[in-house]
Amino acid sequence: MKKRFATRTEGFSLIEVVFALAVAVFCLLPILGLIPIGLSTNQGTVRETTATSLAEAMAVDLRATPSSATSSPGYGLAVPTVGGSVTTSTIYLTEDGSNTDSSGTKLTAPSAKQATYLATVVLTPAAIGTLNASSARILITWPAQPNQANNQVPTHYQGSFETVVGLSR
């Protein structure tokens, strides 16, 4: 009597394994393609949050400026007198919000390679004899453009944050 061996085998065939891998790759590729987009969005959000903090620090600096002063104590922003003309200040800032490099030298247009942000502050004074407040338009842009001419509002940038602050001066 001949013994018959079972022809049934356990496991998957090579075709089934290849098909399962193809389905897995087809599903995972779009998900992996989203990782660079997520990282880019995260970086942009971090920069915008930092720019918001910098604008707030500048607004606090302007509010802390005595009415007799001609520049703010923290950032050295030019402050016009009541009835004076509009002033525009351009400041290069590093990632931590300072306007100096590691050696303590103030960042200016030619040396702004270390700067991450460019702050443009336009101060409009109140008219003489009115109860109007002075206003400050604070525009933070990134990346800082080292070739940006002083006291001009930038036009080409990757990201920006802008706010307007009322000052009782």
C-alpha cells in the first residue's frame, strides 16, 4: 500500500507575498510623501511664532519709551515728536531676537548674514493739538535680506508678521 503525502502546505505563496508588499508600498508612499510638507509647515510655524514674539517685544519697548526720548531704550527705534514727521526704522534680528552678532556688534545691512529676521517699524506721530494716539506699524519678515536698503519696507520675503500698535505719546 502506498502512502500518500498531503499536498497541502502551510504559509503564503510567493505571489501572495509580492502582492501584499505591493499594496503596502502603494499605501505607504503617499504617507511618506507628506513628511517633508509637515516639516516645512512646522518650520514656518516656528518662525511665525518667533516673529510674533519679536513684534510684541518691540511694542513693549515703544510703550516703555519716555515721551521726551527720541529713540526707544531696547531696540533704538527712532521715535518722532508730536506733530513731527513719520519715521521708519529697519533692524536686523537674530533667531533669539537680539540685533547684535556674537561679538556684540550691531547688525547692519552689509553684516546681516547672521540675521534671520528683518524688522521694519514705521512710526506715525499724533498731530499737534489733537487727542489722537501715535501709531506704530511693525513688520517682521524672514529671511532677512542683507541687500535691503535702509528704511524701506521690504517687498520680497518668504514669510511675514505684521501688527499695528497704538501709542499714547
